[in-house]
Amino acid sequence: GAVVSQHPSRVICKSGTSVKIECRSLDFQATTMFWYRQFPKQSLMLMATSNEGSKATYEQGVEKDKFLINHASLTLSTLTVTSAHPEDSSFYICSAHPGQGISPLHFGNGTRLTVT
Amino acid sequence: ILNVEQSPQSLHVQEGDSTNFTCSFPSSNFYALHWYRWETAKSPEALFVMTLNGDEKKKGRISATLNTKEGYSYLYIKGSQPEDSATYLCAFSAGQAGTALIFGKGTTLSVSS
């Protein structure tokens, strides 16, 4: 149980285009979803926290107009990288919390974004 | 700035060896400490979530301990097997349930047969 599906797993796009990444909880309702980014040899860095039906909370230094997060339902959150640039190339991974006390996060497989 | 440190960064052992890793985290405002195993091309898989000082948890050949007063946790693997090869992530939570985790860089374990 507790499967999180993230798509696409890999995407290559041209500079200036937008890319949407989907994160779905398949067998549970995710009250909260977290989006992380990982650069080579670095730790997973939190980008934003989203709760279903409300605006996402972004971490300091993360541009909310560039990284659009939508958490329209308890099973789906999307991250859109708008007007992507080469420096946005990174590994993006979502995780979901079922909202039941102290429980581990359930992660997607991640998306490797390459902006050329 | 809250920081989670893991050591060593990487480790190579022979099949059958026992090993352990360290995770250091802020001792103030502690809520929970998580361990995850992350195999290549897969999603991180939860191993343990610990909240109480002195907690010890075990899952098969893997166990973990927690010291919240001094801010460290150890992960032990007994009799390492090639399938244990993965990156082991430690993550700290300072808030209530559902608060985002702060991750360390991980310890990458390679077990050769």
C-alpha cells in the first residue's frame, strides 16, 4: 500500500518552455504533499508544501511564480516549472503525508529534468 | 538553519560484514527522526520513524537507535547483503505531524559479494 506515482520520470525540454510534473497517491489520500529538489551530491531540499485546496507554502529562495504548485484533490498534486532555464535542471521528487499522526512520507520515483 | 549531517558519505563493505552509519541533527525542538532506504531508480522507502529518546527499532537485519538529547541516531546493518546496497537517508522533523522533513545527504552503501 501507500504508493505514490510520479510522472514523467524523465523529461528534456528547451529553454523557455514549461514542464508539468504530476504526483498521485494511488491508494491513500494525501492531506499534505511536499516537493523536493536534489542537485548532484546534495541533500533533498524542500521546495514547497502543499495542502489540498489551499495555496502552497514555498521555502525561502523558491520562486512561487516559477514553480507553480497545484493540489486540487487529495490524490493529485502538480508542479509546473514555468519558462524553464538550464539552471532548473535537477531531480524533482514529490512525497505525500497521509495526515495520520506520526507516519513516514511516501515518495514518488522522482523526475529528472534537463533543460537545454 | 537546521542541518542534518550524515556520515560516512559512502561506504563499501563485503558481504557478511556488519556496518553502521551516523545521523546528527539539531537536539532542540525535536519531533521525529526518519530513516529511508533509497535504491537506484526507485523511490525512497521508509525504514523507521522514531520519536522518543532511547528508542530502538529493528526491521530484520537493520536496526536504529535514537538519542534526542545529544542529537544523533545510528543505523546498523548486521551481516550486509548485496541487496542492502542503497543510499540511506536520515531526516529530521522539528514540527508537528505532517511537517516537512529536513534531509541529510545520505550514506551510500555498496555491498560486494
